[in-house]
Amino acid sequence: MIFNTFAYFALFLVPAAIVFRLVRPAFQPWTCLLFGAGFFVYFSLTQVGGAPGAFCLAIFIWESIFSRFYRPRSWICLVGIAQTILFLVIFKYWNFFTGLVCAPLGRNPLFWRGAFLPLGISFFTFEFIHYAVDRYRGTAPRGKFGEYLAFILFFPTMVAGPIKRYQDFRPKLIHPSLAWETDWRQGITRILAGLAKKFAVADLLTALTDHLNHADIAKAARWVLPIWLLAYGMKIYADFSAYSDIAIGSARLFGLRVPENFDWPYLRTNIAQFWKHWHMSLYRWLVDYVFIPLGGSRTSPPRVYVNVLITMLLSGLWHGAGLNFVVWGLWHGMLLCAYRLWSNWRQTPLASATVPGPALITVAGLRMTGLEPVGPPRPLPVPAACPQLCAAGEVAETRTVRRPNAQVTEEAGWDNPKHQVFSEHRQVPGEGPVSWCAKLAAWGLTFVLVNLGWAFFCMDLPTSLFFFRRLFLG
């Protein structure tokens, strides 16, 4: 990974941050632009080679120039979105999709043997699409060409995010923080925390996660399998959040703030809360540019569930080109749909008056985590009707958010109650306070379900199915 290399710090981060602080404000965006271009060229050449790297650079330049012609309600925005998606499909998903189409033949005559993945293409794609869509909606300013390229080429977030928004990033770029001493102290602290996660946690857990292959699973004792899977869940969190910490800390050296990406997701007590705190910038993007355009929750209940499944399927596919990633996305989509069904059902008079649903789920959750309930079951509070799928955090879900130079519309769905999809824990009239047992049970159930899903993420589909057969059937 680029963030733990000497070249990242010595050739780019430290020199760029110092120059950015020393030059006049008018030249600061150009500093980000020039160092970002150098970063892109250097690591493209070292990671994918000379000719592919040059081709990647040509595509990026074309996309950047083309996007300057975007206008509100213009067909050019739609063409830009289409070509951006086309580039992503060709480079990242060509062999996957052609393999599915040619599966009946038993071979793939369209297989691209020399396929390569351009540096940061997944994050570039989402930021290009965001800009095109928001220009079409009229919610993103055009800005100066140098400011726009600095936004796209800001190298701390180029490879692993967080995914930025132009209308949020541009004001910070124009007026960065002047408290350089505080920024450097906190930025370096955040970078060191990320490096510690990477080397002291993620890399050490690799010794356990390397066993998640068919041969080792076949030979292992059943009790070892959940330990390996749990280790992978901890590793991927430590790994990905470490890169986010380094990126956020690196941006802080410039006096810039980029979105947070993780907020202790494994401590959440339901699947909706987990997703509001896991890879938050990606989830916000999926809400604003996939879920809401599909209709959000303004449509019929069955259609809402379909929208959730499509959104989470694309989330899985974004992480990798494989059926296992599709299944992982659908797994989380089904969990979110089940959670919404249960939340909505608990609001009905029949549920409140008859079946102690929360108590039963508490008992089941406690037993899954190895605990036994004490005392008779009693009514417990449950999630009420769903606030927004948007993972922007609690503030963005409860009050209007005004973006700089942007007019929030109902169609954009930033804070529109019609688009509220996933629920918060709210007190239901007539129900008692939440006990620590209930919270522990809810956390345990969520933790188990999330970690079971990692089996699809870290192994191909046949191996993950074999893993579950060994885990549950012996």
C-alpha cells in the first residue's frame, strides 16, 4: 500500500504540506494540483508500468477537461457520467462481466490478459460522478479550473478515500486553517495512530487470516474457524481505518479537513447503525447518488426494499469484481431489509399489544453471544420508523444542512424526511428503559451477523460456502 512507503512521506506529503503553507493563497490550489499530478504519475508508473500508466493519465486528463463543460440540466453531464462508468467497467469489471456472459461456453474468449487497474480509479469515478450529478442538479459551483483539479488530484485521498464533495472541499481549499502548529500536531498524531493500526494490528492478524483458504479450512477444527473469521473482521477494520487515519491526518498538515470514514462501527447495536459508522463517505455517496435517484423510501414498501438491495449490491460490487462481493452486498442488504421490516412491524398496535418481539430477540441474541437471560422477559424499546439511509452522522439526520453555494432541494434528498430509510433507537410509548442485557444482546447479534458476512468478502464464493458448511455442519 502506498501510505506506508517512504516515497509517500519523503517525496510528496512533507514537501507538499510545507510548500502549501509557504506560498500565497492564490497558489495553494496549484500546489495541491502539481504534487497530486506528480503523485499520480509516479505511483502509476511504479505500480502498473509505463504504457498503462501513461494511458491512465490520458484518461484522467480527458475526464477532467470534459467535466469543465458541465452545466445545470445539461445533457453533457449525462454523457460525462456514462463515460466515467464505462471507463470503470472496462478496467475493473471487464473480465468479471464477460466471464458471466461467456460462462455457458466454458471459457471466456473475451478475457483481457493484460488488464490493469488504474491508480485510485474507484475513488476517481465516484468523485467525477458526484461532480457531474451535482452540476446537473445545480448544487455544485463550477469553480476555477485549478481549484477543481486540486479537488480531484488531492493525493492524500486519491487512493483510499475518504470520498470528498467538491462543494464541501472547495471552501476549505480557498480558506485553509492558519493554525499550522495545531494542525501539524494533530495531523501527525492521526498519521501515527494509523500507522500503529496498520503495523501493530492489521499486519499481525494476517498470520490468522492467511488460513482462510480451502485447504486449511478442510483440515482445521471447527472451533478455530470463527477465530479466523473474527480475526479477518478485525484486520479489515484496522487496515482500512488505518488508511483513512493517515489520509485524514495528511490532509490536516495542509490545514484541510476531509470527511471522517469510521466511527467505532463494531460497537453499534444494530445493522443500520453499523452502516452509518462504517465507511461513511462511501455510504453517503451511495445514498445521494444511487438510493435516492432510485426513489428512496418515497415509493411503495416493496420498492423500498428493492432500492435498499440494489444500493447494497452496488456497495459490494464496488469493493471488488467477483460473485462473492455481490453476495456480501446482498447479505447486508437483506439484513437492512429485515431490520426495517422488524422496526416497522414493532410500530403496529398488534405487535405492541401481543407479541413481546424485543424480548424474544434479546433472548436469542444473548444465547448467540454465549450468555443466558436472567429473570422474566419484559418489554424493551425498539427502533421506530426509519431516519435517513444517509450515513452523514446524527446531526445531518436531525437538522437541515446547508452546503456552501448549494441549494438543497427536495429531489436532492439531503435532509428530506421522505427519504428516511433506516431507523434510530427511539423510545416507544409504554415500553421500559433499555437494560444493559438488551444492549449487549443487540450488540452481540449485530457483531455476529456482520462478521459472518466477512466470509463472503475474504474468500471466493465456493470457498465461503465450504467454510459455512464446515462451521455449521462439521
